[in-house]
Amino acid sequence: MAKRPKIESSDIIPRKKKGLGQHFLRDSSIVESMISHVFVDHKTNVLEIGCGDGFLTKAILAKTNCKRLLCFEIDPEWHEFVSKSVVDNRLELKLLNILDKDWKEFEQTQPLVMLANLPYQITFPIFYRIQKCKHLFVEGVVMIQEEVAQKIVAQGGRNYGYVSLFLQHHFALELLDKIPPEAFCPPPKVDSRLIYFKPRFDAIEIKNEERFWKFVKLCFASPRRTLRNNLQATQLDIKSIPEAMLKLRAQQMRFDDFLSIWPLIKD
């Protein structure tokens, strides 16, 4: 009987883990679209979050002349797999949860462009991290869940809310390709979307901005309730807000409306 070939550790392909949102892209045209929407030259550092099996990683290295590709992977098995299968001295692959990273350390690696197939459960935490350090980023394209993408760019309707207002205030945003489940292995149960972002530095200055956004979030606490009903449950003094405004639902209000009543709010 012939002997079975010996399997080296580097030949073993790790299993995909649902708990980590591991749905790996298999459509090269989508990767090409991601890369085509950003400008990367020899001075640019690219940030990738979650390399998986290296499908996007290899494409970035092959199709751009980036200075460095900073890649963060939380799964030790896939980190080891990509470390052995992708050989390029521009690649800096870290075994680390990006949410545990001190993003101030990216000061040494700007300008940054982000290209990433984000695990869907960390989409909002990632955008909030970028917002806190947006001076480090030039632009980026990320792949996220279609439903979440629609919430981010909504101007009204059921998808419109606090997230829409907050991210549109801090970023220029554009929906790109819609991606069906069959573009991934294993296929997710939802459609995905590429979304382009570019930090905004011309946004209007808001007095006590952190408190303002907490106020906006309270206004959307129960989207079907009026502004009065949502705010009456708080400690805020809303007596100075016009009655006509208090009768509106937050989803009926634009960003300028929230700005106009913000100076009327008293603790």
C-alpha cells in the first residue's frame, strides 16, 4: 500500500469560523473595484482589517505600489496561514483585534487608505474609530452589510437615524457595488455593499459636540414617537423648543433642524 503524503503544517488550510464573521470574498472583479476607487502610491500606507485567507491582501500587494500594507487579523490560524503564503516585505501582518489597537500609533504611518472586507459585527465600531482619528486617513473603501450601508447613507425613511446623521457629518460617503452572497465562501445570508468614505474637514462646528450627539441619539430613541415623547423621559428642559417641532418624529427632521433646537436645550 502506498504511503500517504506527509502534510506540512503550512499546507493545512484553517476552517472558517462563523463566530468571527469569516465569509471570504472570491470575486476578483470586486477587489479590483475596491482598489480602483482609491489613490495609492509609493507614499501610501494601506490598512486592511481581517485578512482571512489573504484574497484581498494579495491583490493589494499585486495591484498597488503601496509603501506598506498594515493588516490586522484576530484568528491565529489564518494569521499563520497568510504569514506563510504571502511573501512581500511591504506586508506587516499583526495578530491583534483591531478594536484593541491604540489608533494613535497610526500617527507614524499616515497617510492611510483603508481597504477592507469588514466583519459585519464591527462596522460601526470601526467607523467610530476612524472618526476619532480621521486626520490620519485620506479615504477608503470597505465592504459591509447592505442593510447597514443603507442606514449610513439614508437621508430619510426607516433607515434614517442617529448613525446616518453622525457619519454623514464626518464623512463624504458613496455607495458602490452591491455584492450578492454567492461572491463569498461560505455565502452569507445577506447582500453586501462596497462603500467609499472620505473624511470631511469642512463640517460645521457644533458647540458641545459630544453632548449634541447624545441629544440626537435620545431624539431617535423610539423612532415612531414624537420628539416630545422621546425627550420627556430625560432630564432635559425642552420648554423652549417650539411646539411644532416637538410634534415631529426625529425621522422627519433634518440635520439643520437638530442644530436649530440644540441651543434651546437646557440641562
